Amino acid sequence: MCSGSWSSKKLSSSFAVFRQHKQQQQQQKKKQKSHVSMTLRRKRLRLRRTEIMRISDGAEMEVVNLKLYLENRCILAENERLREKASALRRENLALRADLCKTAAALPVAAAPAASSC
């Protein structure tokens, strides 16, 4: 890709495809649900792979490669966002449990349940 054989026409068409793909993604985000099942992603990936196999021209392969790269970046960003959200929920859960244990410890012994999870 970095061989220096890019002409300005190829480069500008690649950027145009990039912009068009980004606009399509933004439009799809508005239409789509926030969660897409893994089976659906796998099916899309399989269809794209078959599409790649049918394409013989190198320039079209570059476009398909760019699309796959951009989709991969979006998936990685979504994964990171979900990981951070899960981490925040875990911290909140631990804080609530600690608060519950403090509250349960402050209760009189007779009112406290026999089996405590704290």
C-alpha cells in the first residue's frame, strides 16, 4: 500500500470512498439498533469475503480493504466503549454492595437475617 505508486486520481477516489463510507455509517447508525448480533456480523463478513473473491481488479480490492478496515475500527471502538461501560457498572455494583454491607452491619443482631452475603 505504501509503495508510492498512488496517483492523485487514485488517492482522491480513495478519500471520496472514505467520506462516502463515513456518511453511510452515520446514516446507518441513526437507523440501526445499537446492538447487532454476532451471527449477523459473521454473515456480513462472510458475504464481504465472497465479494472480495469475485473482485479481480486491484483498485476495487483496495476499496473493499478500506471498507473492511473502517468497519473493523468501528467494531474495536464499540468494544472499547462497552468494556468501559462494563467496568463502570462493576465499580458501581461493588460500591452498592459495600454500602449494603455497612447498612446491614449497623442493624441490630436480632433484625439481621441469618445468612448474610457480606
